[in-house]
Amino acid sequence: MDPSTRIARKMAALSAMGFQRVESPAIPPELIPLGDGRYKVTCGQPSMGTLVSITGLHQSSGLIQEAAGLAFREMVRVVNLLNRYDPSSALSYLNTEGVIDGPPPELTAVMWQSRYFNQASQGAFDATVQPLVDLFRRSLGGSYGQDSAPVGPTEAELLEAVSLVDGRNVGVGEKKIRLQTPGMGVTLDGIAKGYVVDRIAQVLTQQGLQDFLIDAGGDIRTSGVREDGQPWRVGVQDPQKQGDLPDVIGLTNASVATSGSYEIYFDRERTHHHIVSALTGGSPRTSQSVSVVAPTTLAADALATSVFVMEPGRGVSFIESLPQCACLIVDEQGRQWRSSGWRSATDLPTPKAGIP
């Protein structure tokens, strides 16, 4: 494998696992006039290892593009605060120093939500798994282009990393965030993208857009309806990537996020992927993908990660206990597990306000 290919694969894997500064220009907008005097405009910009797109409907195409530009500016600002791969970010400072005084409110908000979902999921969601993620990346590294065979972590290394993982040992306040145990580290990969999407939606709404869809690599938030007055249609990604979608759902004023084991692996044997369980110290193997519908993208993102760590039956029961949430799980055998609130697009009535 030539050096350029190794570098390209490594950068692609790192980007898919976390955040990066947005340096690429926005994609030229696609403008479609509708027959009722409105326009459908789609704008895109690379960020967070994917292409973030905004599709909006309005009588003024200029308003859509201006709103999207402001939303992307907010996206860049927030990503640069929460990017653990950027040594100048607030999150990197917290991980390096173990404490941050006067943290930006965005970091405080996401850390508060991380604690909430850690407690609600009984530890299945844990933002302090960074020591485990970094250990597997260093010791296995198969999908990062290393030519040598991965040896894996030793038992002592694994026990040391596990000892540093406990979401309850993070003190979060408006004036200070502290990692209570030296050596702890935080990764917000399972929640921050959802938070960024929600911030984008907030800007669009403030600018007067009511009907829009935001897609950040599978973290999707919708508002209003599409051009024909029906809910926005969202396809659930096929874990095997063979072209057959497990389902298509309709969303209005709701979000959906998918977590899967099919994106990034640390080893060539594909036994360790980028989702790591704080409860076991390894990568969960009982599911291929988990999609969760929730009122906000942050909640959908965190819940999809939480349920993926759980056994499918427990995951469905967990989602059933939460209002306005639903899930679709594709387990390791390819079987589908659906909560009672999950609705395919063909099952939806005329859209109303709230969760479909």
C-alpha cells in the first residue's frame, strides 16, 4: 500500500469517528422552483467527517440560502468547540488539563446531556470511553492502514483503560467542568453531532424557515413537511450496504439518528468497531445498526448509541419507556426489532404537529 493511500484511509477513519475543522467551501446550492410560488433549495458543506446538507422550502430562495449560510457559520463555531481532535478546542483543553474553568456554554450543555443519558441508560451511554477508544486505535489499528498485524491491548492495558471510564466521575457546572480521576478523557462522538444539528435547526427557525430537513451523515432533523405536504421521507441505511433499505419512515418536527458497527473498525477481523461499551470494555456484537426517532437530534444520537450497546430486547424496552421515541434495531443475524412506536412511511396518516 502506497503512503498516500495509507494517509487517505487514516484521515477518512479519523474524520468519520470525530470532528474536523471546516475548511472546504460550501457546495453550490441546488435550486428547484415549485409550481406554487415556492422554491426548494438544498445547500451543503463538509463538516464532522461527512457532508452536512440543508434542504428548505420557502417563497424566497434568497432567504433559504441566507439562513443556510448563517446555520453553517454556527455549525463551524460549535464544531470547533467540541472537536476532541483539535488541540485548540475547549474539549481538548478539558481532556488535557482534566478541568476547565469558565467552559463555553455549548460544552457545558452537551456534558450535562451526556450525564443525563448516562444515568438514563444505566451506563450504556458513557462519554468517558475515550481511553478505551484510543487504546483500541493504538493497539489494533487495522483500518487505519497499518501494514503490521495488530497485536491488540494487553490485559493490563485493558484493565487500566476500563478503570478510567465512568461517566458519573465528571463534575459539570456552569463555572467549571472537572474530570474527577486523573487520566480520564471525554469523547462526544455519540452525542455532539446531534447537538450541532439541533443548533443548525435553531438558526433556520430563527431566520423564518418552517419546512426544512437537515442531514448530517445520517443524523437527521426535520421541521414541517416536504413540498407535497407529506412528512419528509427518510430511508434507514442498510448495514450490509447491499441496496435494500430496512425501512423508510416519515418525519415531521422530529429527528432520527442511526448507530452502526459497519462504518469504522479498528482491526482487520472486524471484531472491534468504533462503538465501545463502558460496561464490558469491548465492542458490542449483538446488533448491526440501531435507528432511533426522538424529538431532538441530540436525543436520537445519544439514544441510538445507548441502544446499540444494549442487547436488542433490552434496547427496545428502554425506548418503550421514553415518551415520543421509537427504534428499529437490525441484530447480528439481520432480524429487525421494532418498538411499538416505530412507524413506516406507508403507515403514517396526514401529518400533524409533533412526533409522527
